[in-house]
Amino acid sequence: ARAVGFLAKEGPAWQPKFGCYSCHNNGDAARALLSAAKHKMDVAAPLSRTLNVQRPQDWKPLAAGDLEGVPLARIAFANALVDATDAGVAPKSALTDVTALLVADQKADGSFRVDPAEVGGLGMPLVPGSPAALGTALATVSARRALVAAQLEEYKPVIARADVWIRRAPTVNVVDAAAVVLGLQDATDREGVTQRQHALAVLKAGQHPDGGWGADATSQPFHTALALLALSASARVATPAYAAPDLEKAIASGRGYLVTQQREDGTWKETVRPGKPASSYAQRVSTTSWATMALFESRR
């Protein structure tokens, strides 16, 4: 409730103040509020003011160097609209308009990258993913999710190229491993199943004694949220990497970690990329949004 209260306030606040839309407020926070609505919380008013990116032609360009017009914005808004169309609060045409722009962002190898500092091909990103910067694996899986939801015949080759990349993506860190699990949760082919199980093994080995996951020996809310979302999705499919009791224990421990790390104002401490300022409003909103979604989606 504290997290939803924070997001219900901050989600709608950005656009009136700055005259533009943001990936963290109008993307991630909108998704978290949609999760709250799905779980019968009354967030209709703040959600209607947050989920206002349904017409790309209305997006106001930001100053040069900002994120509007680059893949992150399209991925964030498209995924918010996936959840909105599922909830029946946005028309399918809105998702079609956004994904039509998203298609052009796919790289030749099938991936989607939101940061030019990330290396191409199947090499590892130079910097790990973060809540408002994603990383190649999470960006590709998120873009694929939106394209699949659009259900357009012309997207099938685009999705197929993304699938090839995901099935061969490196999974040595928690963010990438969780993204791959989410991207392959419905895979039945041998390559897809093998890749998913390898990624699950990375998550199993990476959980810390405090129940959380992180980029190193320290647990972080964003990494833990992603791992929880991946493990919750895996509860619906065969998961040799985890016996059923172990999977439930891992999920419960991860939820426990998030509960203990929430701050009094409803937020979680932001995860930031190496070399970036330790305090970031955008990363704080996104971290809190991912943690909120994870707590809703991992409920048992």
C-alpha cells in the first residue's frame, strides 16, 4: 500500500510539471499501478493521469540528449500499453501505433539496445542493466513482449529474430538471466528449454542468504524484483533447476528481502549504473515500480 501510494502520487506528476512523458513515470509506474488495479486496489484516478502515452503522435519531443525518440521510451510505453490493453483500459490500436515505431529499433542480430555504450552482437553489455536503462537482454525481451501482444502478422519475422538472439544470449548476471527466463517462459524447443534452465540455474546460484539478488555480493531491490518475476513465471512450467519446494522457498525469501528493504515513504533505494550518481529520481521511481510489480505478481 505504501508503494502504491508513492506511485499514485509520482506517476501523474511528471507530465504536468515537465510537459513531456517519462519512461519511469508513464512507463514503469503505470505498469505498477495496473498491477495494483488487477489486485483490486482503487487506483483509477492516478492511473488515468499516468497512462497518457497512448498516442505516439502526441508525444512531445524533449531536449536533445533526452530519452524521447530512442528505444527505451518506446519499450517502456509499449509495455505499459500491453498491460493496459490486457486490463481493458486502453484500445488495441494504441499498442499497434507504438509497436509500429518499435520495430525500427531492432538491430541486425535480433536484439534491441537502449544504450549505445552496449556492445553489439551477442557480446556482453559494457555496463549492467538498471531499472531505467534495462540492458540488452531485458530490452530485447521487453520489446518482444510488446510485439507479440500486438498480434500482427508482419511482426512475426521481427519476433523470430529476437527469439534467435534470446536463445543464445549470455546469462552470467542476474538481470540478463531473469530476462532470458521471462523471454523463454513459453519455449518448448530444445534450445529454448536448455537456455531457460541455464538461466534459472544462474538465478538459483545467485540468491544471497538475505533472500535477495544483486550484481555482486550485495542484494539490490531491482535485481531481486526481476528474479522474483522470473521465478514466478517459472512456477507455471517444468523447472528442473528448482524442485517445487525450493522454488517456493526462493520466492518467499525474495519477497521477504523486498519487504525489509522498503523505506517508510514506500520507495526502495534505487539501483544505479556504475559511475552514475548514487541518487536518481528516475531510477528510484523505476526501482520502486519493478519491486511493486514483483510483490504483486509473486503472491501465492
